[in-house]
Amino acid sequence: MAKYCPNCERRFSAERKACPKCGAQIAGSGRPDGSRARAQKVLGLAVALGVVSVYLSMSRESGPSPELEALHSADAAIEECRVGIESRFSDRRGTVQGLLEAEYLQGGEYVVRGDMRLMEGTRPVTSPVLCEAQFRPESGWVIEHVELGS
């Protein structure tokens, strides 16, 4: 049976009491404790997991997951923002002229952009509007932010 030096990991005959390469005294026989080999395996596993997680995050489609898509959509975000915007500006008889786009961010979050018609005294004014809405499975839609442009 062969021995392995714990210092230089050189393999040598079991009859020897010291390593022929570095001269380290050897007690017992068999393989080295393997701490270096274990560390290399752990490092290799960590690198492999990192590569897999990067691949998965990059290969994911942009847009909601199929599970969340069943609960929310861009059309629903547009409608929620339309209702939320009009209720916030009801004192100025605000009406949404047309929400042009809903951009999905992540985790049920959408940014909706469009135009809003407001009354400035007796004259109507059109202003760009931005609405941030999020669908939360436990509580439904939440309007997080509404901003009028100038």
C-alpha cells in the first residue's frame, strides 16, 4: 500500500518512514487528510453554481413568470393606473387621454406612461403622466407613484 506525504502530497512506498522528496516524517499510512482536495472540490462546486445561476438569470425571458402572468398583465396595469390617476386628479377633472405603454419591470411591477387631460381653470391642458403600479399576490394592485410631466 502506498503513502502520501501531508506536506508535498507525493506518493511513496508504505515501508518508508519519511517522504523521499521533502523529508517529512510520516506517521501511519494511507492518503493525506484531504483538506486541500476538499477545498478544491468546494471551490469547484461554488464556481459551477455561480455559472449556473448566471446562465439561468440571463436566459430568463423578460416579463412576468407564467404563474404571475395568470394574476396580472400589462392591460390590467394600464387599467389600474387609469383609475388611480383619474381618482387622484378628480379635483381637476382629470381624464386619461390614452395610456400608451406599460413596461414590465419585475416581480409584478409595471411603469405605465401616457397623456392626461386636466383642467387649468376653464381651459384644458394635456400633460404626460407616469404611473408605477405593482401587483402583489396577497393584496392585489398597488399604485406606488404617479407623476405629471410639465
